[in-house]
Amino acid sequence: MTATGPIGIVGAGAWGTALANAAAIAGNDVILWMRSPEQADELAATRTNERFLPGARLLDRIAPTADLNNLASCCAVLLVTPAQTTREMAGALSAVLPNETPLVLCAKGIERETGAFLCDVVQEVRPGAKVAVLSGPSFAHDVVRGLPTAVTLACRDTDLAEDLANALSGPTLRVYHSSDVRGVEIGGAAKNVLAIACGAVVGRGLGESAKAALIARGFAELLRFARAYGGEAQTLMGLSGLGDLVLTCSSAQSRNFSFGLHLGQGANVQAASGGKLVEGATTASALVALAKAKHVDMPIAQAVERILSGAWTVDEAVDALMNRPIKSEH
């Protein structure tokens, strides 16, 4: 990054707020954008985001706003809105940001309607702009509490990836850099779908052995898919692949795991979500379609998609997976 200026954060949910604090701790001024002027004024006055991160105080270097124009001076902008809003928000930002301002994607998903990876969506909306991806095993509550966390930031411009990683790294958030944009974004998107399956296994009471087997076989699916779409196996072995998969498949703090847990306990799809956004549920059909297009075998992801569509119950999905033909593990 040759320009100087504040870091912009678009989206003041739990992760956006936590990243804003982390960027401020790393020594940056931060502009935190949200849609509602009333909420921006309230956050500026109270310095607490009680809806998403109760008890966490917004640091003084963070300026809440509801005006996208205030992001024009930023040296980089982190887009921390849901995956399915990426096209809308990238389009809105294209009218505000200079083309050289890097946009760092922090959502984990695939565009459902087109099957496009989020970086490709941004490149379509902002041709020639620099795009990066931030992903890895990270819960917002851990980051905002200052608990040690490590993530990966990928950009095809290796110098920019290193600059952004250095700008965001602080005493408790370690940001590694990579040039494998595709591998990092695939790891983040696919692991959410697999976490739903893992939650369903736990909710159905199928035991720790089944959960461990599902994580291992799910990771094998993740590797096959990434290779087919140009991701590097080494990337998937790291934070944004295996690391994120293990975290998301192991804790009810994960919305995807929690959603699957409720499905396994007998809740329907609507009730299982609890009215909250579940990125894996919106990504599953696109992931399965992309796998079929490249003839990638992803039986666990396909089982999740069939459960979500109502074609299978959880028990039927388990039976189908357990009765697949026996073959070599590799």
C-alpha cells in the first residue's frame, strides 16, 4: 500500500466490530460503516455494540458512520457483510473508492445465484481493483477479548498481501500472508457446509468417533474441491483450511455447527437457524453445483444440501454415507 489513511470496515456485526477493534489495536485509525444512521450515532455515543458483542468497548480510534463517502480516504477497506451481499456492496463501494484502494473480503461463501467465488464477483464489479481475502479460525468474541488468534490474508499481489497483513497484525491477532486467493476463499466457504454436517452428527448423538471421521473425510472433500478449482493443497493444510474447519466443527459458537446441531436434534431448517444468518446454508447448493461441474466427489456436502432442500432427513443422510461402496481411503 503506497497510500496512507484509515482502515475502513464495512459492516458492524460481531466480526466487523471485532476486526475494527483489532485494526485499532494494531495502530490504525478506523472508519466503521453500518447501514443505519441511528445505530451509527448510538455506537458513537455509547462505544458499545450490545446487539452483537455485548460488553465489548469500541476503541477511541474507531469512528462509526453510515455514510459510505467517509470511506473514500481509506488506504484499504475490509468488507465484512454477508457473502450474498458482496455484489451489492462492491457496487456501492465502486462509486466511492478509488480503483487502487484494496478491498479485503471477510465473508465466507459462494454467490448462490451465479455460483461465483466472491473475489470473482468483486472483479466483475470493480475491474482491475485489488482484491484480498481474510480467513482463518477466528471467533469474534475471542478476537475482541484479546485472545491469541491467527488468520490468513491472501492477495495475488504478494507485496500488498504482506503490507495488509502487517497493517492488521497486533499483539493478539497474527495475520499470515499468502498469494493463494482461491485456496483461502475455498477453505472459508466450504468448511461452513461441512460444519453443518458435523453439528448434525453431534445433535443426533452419533458419538465422537463419528464426528472425528466426518471432519477427516470432510477435509478430504475440501482438498479435492480446492485442487479442482486451482487452490493449493498447502494452503488448505493451514489456517484458512484445516484450522478453520477444526474450529467450526468443534464449537457451538459457530452458527453453522449450531444450526446443524439443531437439525440433528429434529428442528426444521427455519427453526434451526433461530432467525440468524447461516452462511453454510446459503452456500451449500452453489458448492455442490460447482463440485458436480468439475466431477468432484463431495458426498458430505451433497448430503447437507439434500437435508437443507428437504430431500433427506438426517438419518437418511447418515445411512446414505455409511452405505457408500467401500474403497481406498486415498
